[in-house]
Amino acid sequence: MSAGRVVTRDRFVARANGVLVEGHEKCVLAYLMSGRDACHKFLHRVSAGIFSVPHHRIIINAIHDVYDERDEINHITVSNRLNEKGKLAECGGNSGIIDIAISTTSADIAESALECILDDFRERESARIGKELCEGKITATLARSKLDEIYKRVKTGGLTIRSPREILELPRDEHSNWLGDRLLAVAGVLVIAGVAGVGKTRLLLQLLVALILGRSWCGLETRAPGKRCLMVQTENSNHRLQTDLQAVKKWAPQEWALVEEKLRIHTVETDEDALLYLSDPQNALRLESMIRDVNPDILAFDPLRDFAHGDLNSDADMSATVRELARVGRAGNPSRGVIVLHHALTGRAGVAKAFGLERTGFARNSKVLLGWTRGLINVVPGAEDSNDQLVLTCGKNSNGREFAPIAVRLNSDMIYEVDDEFDVENWRQEISAAVKPGGVKPQILCRLLVKDREYDKKDIVALVREETGLGKTRAYQLVEQAQARRILKFNKTIKVYALM
């Protein structure tokens, strides 16, 4: 009898606390939906991760989207954004959003509610850390560090502030660095960018195996032996994966049992396997379920485009994509390392952005992406007619020193290895000279035009601009010069150009 009352009381208290927290979250959401002024003051302190109610996390992400797009923020614009993402019904429809928006609130009330939310968040995180420690997933030192971080957060937005002495006395986890000089580390994000077909997937697969085995990868040291890895890819058939895995198995035959144990790969065998856009809430749930089940230490997405939350050329949609990718990717483990493969700019002008002052702009829509990732590796072809020769450059390394450009070549066993004979500096100079305004000669068109093929003037200009990065006027001038020097011949009847 007594035991029954205790259980009933515990359930009642838990339910009461849940209702209280839900009310606090509604209060904060209502204040944010009162207009852009409220968001200016408050939104930077509120993230989806601190909320406990699932659909409240979806709503706050929608508010972030509307704010990023510089639209007016109210229940209508937020509802419209949720509807575009296919999540309005999940959040209670228009009536559910209106119910939240009309809640009585003010800046002071929202401030008090946010403090309660943060307190609840700290309690949940503490319980999670304690569970990880008991299950042996983290060390006692790392658990103390995480708990210390939670409880030392100041009352303004949950941001952490420390004195120099406290920072110097923090325990250093020497095992948190997994690649190079912290290009990829615990809870870090690494983006590998390259044009389509350059060999990013093969590089990624070899990187994951190198991490598991503690081997060097393309001249960069790895320090994650025995870590569990999951590769979620949508582009490659099982036949292609078999070819790459056979090559890697030949590379590490004695250690293959460990790779077999620690590596898992998502394969494309049905339409559902290929269509994983995060704009569909069901895809997010399926991905989250799979990631929780495998529970990898390192998770890779290939390519970012197929997990997009809208148009990746849009800053707002790219922001929404990386937020959702981080949420789904870290489900069950906030310390998980994430690797993302992403497409990059094409042509000589694009390649020139892989190094030098523009090296951070090689990946498409780099502005938003760079704010999220800690490390960026640019992958570019080292030859015009083959992807067997590649050059890896460092676009960003927030937590360590950038590595110098590395030339690699695909050997006869289909494994990338460092090519010490490749002259990287000469390659850089050739690329830079080719895209330098005024330095392009009409002969470049000979390399652009496919034998026995004809182009109209507009098509040739587009090819020249993509290859060189020149303006439209200069590109037209080059075509005319090529015709005058008899590099190109012009057919007046059908108005097309071809090689002489």
C-alpha cells in the first residue's frame, strides 16, 4: 500500500514538473513571437537543445529561420514556415501556434521562464552524464569536466564564463583529438568539399578505416583507434561500395576484423534509402532512430545536398540544414564527431579558391557552413584530365594549425597515398595564372572544346567563364580572338563554332 502511494506520488510530481516546464517554454516562445525587437534581445540565448517538449524545439527552429530571413516574426510567419517544412500539424496546426502566441508574457516574465528552463536543462544533462559514467561510456575526468561546465554557466543565457586560472586548471583530454591538429575532435565538425566525381566518397571511406585502425590518412595522423563509425551515404550503389571496400580490405588485411566490428554503412537499396531530406520530419525521425541504434563515435554524411532542409543556396535554409543535421547527428551522444561531404565550386576559378586568401570560400554557400564547421578540407584535382591525382588544402582549422597542401595519388590498389613527387607550388602557380584577369590566352579554348563538337557563342562564353572566372565581356573577347587567330571556325549557316 505504502509502495503504491510512493509510485503514484512520484508520477504526480513528475507530471506536475513536466507541465510546469512546458508552460515556461510556451512563455518564452510567446515572447519571441511578439516581434523582431523581442528576438533581437532574446533569441541568441535560446536554442532548441534546452527545450524538453519535442514540438517546441521545432517551433524555436522555425523562429530562427524566420529571423534569419529578416521577415517580421509573428504567429503567421512562424506558421507559414512550419507549413513549408511540413511540420505545422506536428506542432498543433495554426490553432496550436496561435494558442502559444497569445499567452500572457513580457520580457521580465520570459526572462524568469528562461531561467527555469535552463535549470531543468542542467538537471537533465547532469542525469545523462551520470548515466554515461555508470555505463562506462565516458571517464570520471570527462564527467567531472562536463558537470563543471554545466554548473558554472552564468545566468544570462547559459553561456560559460571562467577566469584564466580556471581555464588553465581544466583537465585536458589528450584523446579528444582524432585527426591532424584537431581538424576533427570530440564533438567537432569536419567538412570535406570537392566537385562531383572527384573521389570524396573513396577518401571518406579510407578516412573512417584509418581512424578505426589508427593509421595515417593522406599524410595526416589519426588518433581514434577502435572508435565506432557510421557512414550515411545516398549516392553510391552496393557495387561501387564493394569495389572500394575490397581495396580497403586489401590495404589492411590483418586488421580487417576490427573494421568489420566498428564500421557501419548505410546503403541505397530502396527509394526511402535515397530520399533523406531533413525537410521531411519522418526522415529526421528515421535517421535519428538509426543513429541512436548504431551509436557511433564518428558519424559521416555523404553528401550534404541529399540531407538538405530546403535550398542550400539560401542562407536561411543552409542554417536550418546544419542545425537539424547537428541535432539528428548528435542524438544520444553530444560528444559525437561529425564529418560532412559537400560539393564545391567548379572550373579553374573554383579550384583557385581552394588555396590562398580565398580558401574558405571553396565549398558552396561557405558563409553559413564555415560558421558551423570547425575544420574544412578542400579536395581539388591536380590534373585536368584525371581525378587520380588530387590536392588537399586546408580551408579552416579553428582548433589547431592548418596543414600545408598535400598531393595524393590513387595507386594501383585504389588507395590514396601521398605523392611527394608532385610539385604543389608549381600547380598553384599554373592555376593562379590561368584565372588571372588578362592572363588567359585564346588557346585555352582548345582544351575546353570536345573534339568533333560544335557550340554556339553563348555556350562557349559560359564554358570560358566557368573555367576561368572571367567576366562576360572578356569571355566574348576571347572567343572573337580565337576566331581571328583561326583557332575556331564559325559556321555562318547554323551559327556555331568548332575547332579548326
